[in-house]
Amino acid sequence: MTERPTPIQIRDGYPFMVIALDDQGDHHMQIPSALSVSKIVKAMDDAHLAGLVAMRADLDPAQVMTLLKDTGPQLIAGLGALIGTAWRHESLALEATDTGDLVAYGEAVYEEMHGHGYRLEAFLILGMTIIRAIWEHAQFTDEVSRRASFFFPMLARNHSPESTQGSSTLEIPGDSTD
């Protein structure tokens, strides 16, 4: 990490957010676009993607360590790629560069942060907060789902007649839970 000669100016509001870390202060992040996220997801295999999706704020440290052991270094690389893509720290620039190999880039981001005193916990907080923000911004309204389902039937939602809150479930073709 290098100190920026001139702090960058951060816009207020979407797609930017601030994540406060106890030891390292505020970290400004730009929520990655759907295109950026899809490239990172494509670089990971299914087992590591499942581990990434399983990252939730309610996991205790033992569960996180088990998840890291079971999913391997590619999970950390995926989180590193997300953090590197989102990084907009006002005064610190990452030295790691994305050369097209997102796994190598994510590993370089993690190693750089580790080398500058970021604990695994801080790394996970940054990554999980970015994932949560991506998820929240990727939700479709019922109207969009209804219109999209005309062209993409897998986006159709099932609505229960009792529902007054607009809750819905995603119907996945060929998925049967009977």
C-alpha cells in the first residue's frame, strides 16, 4: 500500500459506502458492478463460490476458520478480488494490479493487506460487507421480475395468495422440492 499524494474525492451515496474498521479506520468502497462481480464469480469454481456465498456476518470465528479450511485459498482470493475491485480508500492506494487473472489479483490484494497489518477478521469484514451490499443492490422488484419472466422464465416468482407483503420465492426450472 502506498500513501496517495493527494487524497481522492469520494462521492456521497450509491455506489459508494464506508466500512469502519476498529484498527484501520474508515474504508471507502465502491460497490462493484454486476459485470465486475460476474467476472470474479466466473473465476471461482462452484465449491469456492458456495463458500463465498456462505460468508455471513452471523458466522462465529470457528465457523469462519472451518469455511476457510474447507474452501481453500481460492475463497480468500475471491474476497481479495472483490475488495481490490471495490477499493477507494481516500489516502491509501493498493499496489496490487489486476492483470486479468482475478485469482492472482485477489491473492495479491490479500497478501498486501496482510503485510500492512490487516488481520483476517478485518479482511473478512470488508469482503462480507461488500457481498452484502452487492446482494442488496441486486434484488429485483416484483414488477421487474414479472416483466423479465416474459423473456427469462427462470426469473418468474411464485406468489402465495395469502401474501400481503409482496414476499416471493424464485422459481428455478427443473428444481423440485416435493
